Amino acid sequence: MYLPLTDEQTFLREAALDALARHATVEAAREALDDAVYPVLWPTGTEAGWTGLLTGEDADGVGLGAYEALLVLEACGGRLADARLLGHLPATALLEAAGADAQLRGALARGERRAALVDGGAGDRPGAISLDGDFASGAVTGVLDADGADVLVVVCGDTLLVVEAGADGVVVAGKRAYDSTRAVADVVLRTAAGTRLELPAGRGRDGVDLQRALLAAEAVGAADAAMRMARDYAVDRFAFGRPIGSYQAIKHKIVEMLRLVEGARSLLVAAGEAWAHDRDGFALAANAARVTADDALRYAAPENIFIHGGVGATWEHDAQLYYRRAESSRRLAGGVDAAAAAVADALLAAA
């Protein structure tokens, strides 16, 4: 599936690329492996309006859809940029659907506060967190962007519990990740109090599926960057008097990268269309995008290293950073296996 971008979408994507180009995020990712501080681009996202992409204009949001968010995350993925949107945007989308207080939604949309989505049983790990009225108890590991978040949006079925991250009974423990560009944390709730909200029936898993779609967009951006890095090297590097890209073995690898990237990108379009026009079909499209994007990145990242030869495997080269991204991404938001299972479930249910 291919749909041409609207003028608004084209402007959004180009503006995102321009904003990210002002930050040396790839170089910073390498330095962060030696314990340097990796720059969080939350201020950039706030200035650009990314933090309010999925919040209505009535609460100072931009009021756009999932596809626009996917375009921004694809741009971030290519630059290995961390704007803390993977946890924030799904949380704001659920708060919007649940009719949360406009003051809270406005603060999140303006970037004055940051939210993180905590999957307490809406996705593929039921029972991680239990609710008792307005109180939550339980633990979830590997929560994206929870460290430093102001608000935790806990999803249990079709119920949300909005918990202040600094409240009594809340423990958020950041973890050192293999990928220095990732912010993950373990969240423990011990009878933590919050504001309870109800979603429309069956919409509880939208947050988890949206997070997987956003991860897919990041992976497509990273895979595209790895592919272009390999292509450029194959054109410039000569062996036996000719560019190595002229050899069939190298050509086939780069073409396979392109095939996988474009296939995954088409499913991002499908996910964006489903979010806007066929919400019941969103789970299938989002999880299919997650699986295919993972395939694209897990092929492109190591093959990029292979095409570069020995230099590609060195600490100083950028190629290894995209490999780290590939290996870390596939384990997040329940993992790629959970997304594949969700695709199978959706197809069997429709059979």
C-alpha cells in the first residue's frame, strides 16, 4: 500500500528531519556507551509540537492522527534520537479516548509534563497489575520512558489509572540498556492511588498496539539509515578496480534491504489508515508493521556491518549503533513474538 503524503504530512516530516539534523544524536549514542550523557530531545519535541500530536486542539494539542506520529518516529529512528515519545504518545492517545481532564491533557500536550504508558494487562501480559478501586498494585519490567516521567498511565483491560510518578507506593527504577539511546525502567506499584478512567469497550489495547506501531516506525527509520549507509559505502569503496557495489553479492544484499524497508513502510501506512478509519483493524496492522519492521532492521543492521567489512565492526563506526538498536527494539513492548502472536490471533478471529 502506498498513499502520497498530504502537504501537511510532508511539511511535518521535513520539519522533523530538519529539527533532528541540528543534533548530533548518532555521535552522542556512541559517546553514551562510554557513560557520556545521551541528549534527550524532549525540548525539541515540545517546541515542534510532537508532544501534542494526538491530543485534541481543545487541550492545546495538534489534533493529528497516528500516521503523523509514525512519520515523526520514523525520522527519529533514522537519527537514533530519543524524544521520549514512545511512552508519551500512546498515553496521551488513551487519555484523549477516555475523556481525561483537559488540564492534564493540556499540560501533556504542551510538554509541561511527560507521561508513560504502563501495560498492566491490556496487551499480552495480563495480570501484571491489579486494580482495586482507585488503587493499583503490581510490577511491570522494561517500561519505555517511565524513568523521569511525571505521570504513569496504567492500562488494565479497558480501565485507566492515572498515577503520579512521585506518589506514595510508586517505584520507578531506571535500567542501563544495551542500546544507549533507550530509556527503560521497572515500575512497581504498591497500593498506589490514582484517578480511574474508563475507555470505550475494547479500546484498552489501543495504547499497546500504538506503541508497537511507533516502535515499528522507529525501526523502519533505522533500517533505512543502515541501508543508505551500506549503499553509500558500496559506491565509494573500490576493490579490484571497481566499486564493491557493482558485485552481485553486494547488490543483492542492498536490494533485499530496500525490499524489507519498503514492505514495512507500507504497513505503517496501513496502520495509520486503520487508526483513522478502521479502529477495529488497527491491532492487525500495527502488529504486522511491528513484525515486518523488525525483520527489516534485523537484516539491514548486520548486513550493513558485513558490507563495511572489518571497519564496520569497530567501536568507532556508526554501524554497530544500529545493530544495538535492532537487538534492543525487538524486546520492547512485549517483544516481537507477542506482536506476531497478535497478528495470528487477529487473522484467526477474522477467518
